[in-house]
Amino acid sequence: MSPSIKAAKWFPWLVLLCGGLVLAVNLGIRPSLGLFIPDMLTATGWTASIFGLAFAIQNLLWGLAAPVAGALADRFGTTRTLVGGTVFYALGLYLMGQASSPIALYATAGLLIGIGVGASSFAVVLAAISRVFPPERRSFVLGLASAGGSVGQFVMAPTTQALNSGLGYAGALAMIALISLLIMPAAFALTGRADHTPGSATAATDLGPSSLIDAFHEARKHRGFLLLNAGFFVCGFHIAVIATHLPTFTQLCGLPPSVAANGLALIGLFNIVGTLASGWFGGRWRKKWGLSLIYGTRALVIFVFLLAPKTADSIWLFSALMGALWLSTVPLTSGIVAQVFGPRYMATLFGLVMLSHQIGAFFGAWLGGVLYDMTGSFDAVWIISIALGIFAALIHIPINDTALRTEHRVASKA
């Protein structure tokens, strides 16, 4: 892309639009994959634990891929990283529908999709957006970009259910693999690397770490960074439990598949409101207070849902409330990383935080299946989710979110 285009005033908004599209496709497809589990359980005769482990592997590989993808984007550029991730994603989606054994399911739904999602998700996209916006607008635009994932989930959940009903899970997954390729053209607007170049929106008065290794050592010595990792572990646990097991849970309650599909769509719809509100909040008040509020409210919502009668209406209300709290953690968490350490190595550092998120997601997806097979109920995993929500609400309070170095706006050059 020519330097004159990158220097144009509208270029940051193009980056934001294309970043939102990438997240819409990536995060619209990923949470909808749990809708295939009930039919695949019936068709294959495998246990819920097998699918739980497959999705746990997926979440773990997503986490492992995120910092690697972030480092690759910081070193070689965002576009190349996103294109490579999309290849893994599309291949994994198609081959998941062809899986004839648990090992094949682990390799496709687990390994390939996990790498694909991790290499084309938050760490890479939000870092590219952060580099083209000044600090005072960053929290809000990160919220806008994160809302793209919400729009995608709102659209893809009913679309996935319709494709599954009309084509069967194998045909539906082949169609969704084609949809995932939409990431590629959008990726070409998300150019750039971590190094400062003329025309970028911000620069640091103190450039700080001169290498990824130095940035890593600086972050690991910062207590706030460690607490953010612990909190994002809880976020991953919550999301994986719901995204993976809500369809099976609604079936266990004697409700039709459409209830779960509509529930996931409601999560996406209300997530739009949540992420936008979160980005707005983070631009006005301390982001750590917002994170404590979100996690504490999650614990309360899950507690009330555990006690409530399980009807279509109660599941939809639960989905709407959790949707408002779903990705609202992302602009605040990523915003603190950028605020404290600066945007230069944000892709790598937020990738490390995403690794913690996905380790939590691994345990959420895996434990959900194991505890269901052991007890015939999801009650135990709901109780664990409540306790973790309270824990996360408390640990964000002592985070020191003071910037280690300052940033200033620099003039664009054609």
C-alpha cells in the first residue's frame, strides 16, 4: 500500500472497518461451532467429553498461536499473518466435517481451527488498529472493532443453524469454510509492523524496549500484567463453557436446537452494546474498575440463572445478559496493555494475555464435557464459573495501570 494512502486522514478508519470485518468473520464462526455438537454426537456416537476435549484443544492452540502470531505480525507485518491464519482456519473447518475418528476431530476442530483463530483474532487485529489511532481515542475504537465480532456472532449463529438443518453438518462446515476466506481481502488494509514509521498516528517519547525479549521481560515483572492474565483466564473459562456447551445444555433441558442458536445470536447482539459501552467507559474512567464490574456482574448473572427455571425465555434472558458482558472485557484489557506498555509490541503482549484467556477456555470446554459425563448435569461447572467471576472481580482492583512511558501525536508525512 502506497505511503500517500497510509498518510490519508481516512486511512485509520479503513483499518478500523477492515479490522472489524476480520473479527466479525473470525469470532462469528468460532462460537457457532458448538451448534454442530448435538448432531455430531448422534451421528458419531462419541461422548461429550470427546467434543469437550476437541474444543479445549482448539482454545489452547488459539492461545498458543496468539503470541506467536502477534510476534510474527510485529516482525513481518499484519497482512501476511492474517492470510496465513485464514488458510489454517478454512482448512480446519472443512476437514472437521470429514472427521471420522476422535483423533481426526482433535486435529481439525482442535489443532487447525485453533491455530487459524489465534492467528487472525484480537492480538493481531487490535494491535494494527492501535498503531493508527492516538491514545485518547484508542479505547473507544478498540470497542468498535471488538463489536465487529459481536455482529459476526449475531449473524453467524442463525446462519450456522440454518445451514446445518439444510445441508447436514459436513455440508454446513464446507460452506462456513468458504465464508472464512472473507478475512483475506480485508487483511490487506491491516498493514504495518511494530516499528514506528513516518505517518503513524502516535509515537512514544521514550521508545522503551528495543526488542520483543525486552518487552516480555518488562511485562513479566509488572504485577498488573500478571493480574490481567489471571483475570483473562476467567474470561476464557466463562466464554468456552457457554459457547461450547450451551447447545447441549438446552437439549438436556428438553428444548429444541433453535433455542441455543437464538441464544448465541442474542449473545452476539447484546455484545455489540457491551463492547461499545466498554470502549466508551474505558475512555472516561479507569479501565480496571470496568473489568471488576464486568466479572462481578457475570458471577451474579450465572448464580441467578443456576437457580432459575430452565425455559426458552430464561435461556434467552441469560444469553442477552451474558452477551452484554461477553467481549466487553477485550477493549478494557487490551486498552490497559496499550496504556501501560505502549502500542509498539502490543500484538505480542496482548497475545500473551490471550494465551491465558485460552488456557482458561481449555479448562472451561474440557471440564464442561467431563463433568457432564460424570454427573449428567452442568451444575458443577456453573458453580465453578461463579467462584471464578468473584475471584476476577477482586484481583483487578490492585492493578497499577500507570503508563510506563508517554505517547504523543506525530505529524503525518506524505
